[in-house]
Amino acid sequence: MSTQVSATAVAHGNHDDDGYNDFLARLNARFLANCAGGAQPLFTTDVSGLWDAYLGSFADPDVRQYHNCHACRQFIERFGGLVTIDDDGILAPAIWHVDGAPESYQPALVAMAQLVRRARVTGVFLASSPVWGTPETGVWRHFAVHPAAGMVFKRATQTAGQAMAEKREDFQAVMRALGEFTQPHLEMALALLKTDALYRSEKVLGQAEWLHALHGARDAVHGSRKANVVWRVVATAPAGFCHPRSSMIGTLLEDIAAGMRYEEVASRFAAKMHPLRYQRPQAAPTAGAIAAAEKTVQQLQAAGSLLRRFCRVDEVQALWRPAPKKNDAPADGVFGHLKPKPVQPAANIRIPAQTMTWEKFQRTVLPTAERIEFLAPDRGSYVALVTAVHPDAPPILQWDRADARNPVSWYFWHGGSTAASFGLRGGQFHDVEAITLKPSMWQGGFEHQGAGVMFIIAGARESRMAGAAVFPEILKAEFHGIRSVIEAYSRSASIQGMNEPHAAGVMLTKGDNAWNATLRVWSTGRSQEYRLDRWD
């Protein structure tokens, strides 16, 4: 809006005010830069007086009245107090910045920015509108910003307001946990979890590291910045991390705080982490729970997503596949019918099997491996990979995203499986068709699901019905409230494609200290055996 007010300007609006239009464009660009294109979460504050500060910056009464705009006031009062928070808990206005602003607006921007910096954070900001503010009414243009696509809230089962309320509850839950559990408690928990002294510790390690890092970051700052640091971390926390008191890390920390002996701590932890109990509802769902689940699935349009089939080997994101076989001579041509002189195999002195970690094997052996065989154990951690029947169905797994699809999961039988149950002969070598990491690792970011590597074995095939293998602990947060129904559905449904070739084999997981996996690797016509004893 021009600061030179005239009756003509009021009558014709401000669409032709190039200076103001340029200011709005720079305002939006600065907003996106402050939010790092959506990578930085936004927070609400208790700031007050922004509108008075804005209008009060215009000394001339006529100019002040010219800027007394209802649409701009709504924008300033709703969005003007938004902030970002840096690693040290320091607030920065998300919208107001004096750089590049016209001289006539600079006093207003400075005044509003100062008010925002002194405000207290009250919550995480979320909005489902693709435009924040009212950019235009008739002949007038107004303050408004266009958030990046990733900043627009799109959860079908919640409104933005409900999600903001949930984040406020998350903040309170984390603050209580930080007050109850000390750094020494967390350090002891990490020591137990990192040494793999506790059963299935990888499921809890990520949350323990997250809480420990947050404790340290909060202790490193002072005053109101302590709460700001917590808000920043809560805004982007993985699902389930913000309620330590009601999770496995909370029960572990309680046992440590109570001064229990290691044997008792480990026993109680193992009982609660049993694969058939951890995040697995034991009772049948109620009629109300089933109705609520139907509503949730309908809102997410996820009915087709629950249908699962066995995954094919060609669908796997592989670290390694066998080298293609080379032809010794062209199959056609004038001399295609002639047989080449046989190549005498080089002397192959048998070298004893070398024992090494998976990480060293991956780094030093895998790059030149042409063929790999796996010694099938009589009983071991045999697994099968499962994927969506309908690849275009909405994502339901934590690591599956609409912009980067990965609907593959895995399952194993508690206590292990026999080689025979997967169609293999125990104690014999079988060709490896591919080597892959756990599907949750394919795109990164889900370390709390644990690390593992899978050897897909030629001819391996599941022979038992495993339900649908849809487990609550691998689903997105939207399904958390209907876990009992998902569990009942998974038990009663079935995986399609059992009689077709599918990706199955042995999975070795980080933290399991009893690998004893034997492989025979062929490279440049020679073979060498290796024993993998652990991850690293």
C-alpha cells in the first residue's frame, strides 16, 4: 500500500502499486527462507499488541487510516506471532524481517519483530490451508504468505487444531519425564541398551537416545530457552517418543531409579518386550473399537492398504545381486557353432573360513562378489518380505510415504523357524538371490525399528499361514488408536501369493550376538568361506 494517500488511490486500490507488490513477494520469500522451505517447524506465541505496533508506526493519521485494513489485521493477529526456534532455544520471527522492506514499512516490521522475540512459545503451529491470510479482496492486495507444500497439514483423521492440542499434551508429557528421570538414569539405560544386554533393545534405543540428547540440550541453556528447546524437539519427534512415562523406556527408567539389580531389570524388560506382547493388544476388540476403526480406515481411504502379498525378489531394494553369467562365445554368427577351448580352472588352495563383522564384509567382500551361497541353519531367523497388493493404495507403514513409496515389511516366527518350513535343507549351502537391509532402512530415518540385513535365498518359500503380518508397531501414528482391531484383522486375514515365488531367507539383526552365519563367496573363479558373527 502506498504511503502517499489520495482519493484516487483509495478508489482504485493498490494492484498497480509495484513497490507494495514487490514487498509482498519479498515478504513471502523471506518467510519460506526462515522456515527453510518447511524443514523448520513453526510455533505459536502469546505475543500481544502486534496490530497496535503496526498501525502506530505510521505517524500521519491519513496514512495510518489507509493501512487500517481488516484483512491485514486478521493476518497479523493470527500469523504475525509465529516463530522458529534454533538449536539454542532462541526465537526468530517467522514473517517479519526488515531486510529488503520499503523504508515506510521498516518501523512497523522492527516493532513487531521485537514484540515477537520477547514472547513465550505456547505450541506447535499447524494449518491445513494452502494460503495463510487473504491475499486479495476486490481491488486491494493484503498481507498473506504461501507455505511450502510440506507445511500444509493433511492428516485425514485429525484437524490441524486437534493435532496442535496433541502436541501441547506431548510437550507436557516430555516435561514431566525430564523432571522425573535424571541424566544419570538415562545414561545407565543407554549403557544397558547399547551393550545389547536387554532383549530387543533396538526397539527402545532410539527413544532413549532422543530423550538423553534432549535432556542435555535443555540443560545447556537457561531461562525460557529451556522450554523452547523442548518445543523444538517435540515438534518433530517420531511417533510415540513424546510419552516416555507410558512406554518401554519409561518402565526401564523406573526400574533403574528404583535401584533394581541388573538381573531383575533385564527379566522385567524381556517379559514386556516379548514379540507376542510388545504393542500387541491381547484382548479382542470391542464393538465400539471396531466402529472407530472402520471410521479411521474410511477417513484414510486405507481399506485396500491392508491387503498384503508376498514380495518378489525383483521388488527388493538390494545391496547386492549375483553377477550376470557371461557367455564364452557369441551364440550366433559364422563361428557361433564352434566350441571354445575349455579354460583350465586355477589352482584353488582352500583357505579356512574368515570370521568378520557384517560391516567389514559389506565393505571389503561384497563389492567384488559374483556369487554368494548361504549355509542354511537347521533353525534360524527365517523371514519373508511382504508388500501391498495394491501399490497405489495410501501408505500405512511408518517408512512408506506418498512421495517415496516403500510398502515392504517383514515378519518372522517367534523362536525361529526350521529350514524345512521354508523349503530349504538345513546344513547345506543355497544360492543367495539378493542381499538387502531391513525395509525400514531403505530410505533412512527409522532407526528405532532396528538394523538388520537379509539374505534372500533361492527357493526359500513360506509354508505356514502367518495372518496378514500387519503389526501395530510398524504402522503410522494414525492407526495407534485402533491397534486392537488391527491386531484382530491381522490374525484373521492372510497374505496373498504363498504359492508363488517370493523373497524369503534369513535376517540377521544388529544386537543379536549369536549370528554364526556362514557364507561361500565366489569372485574371479575362486571361492572363500566367511563367518559373520555380529553387525559391527
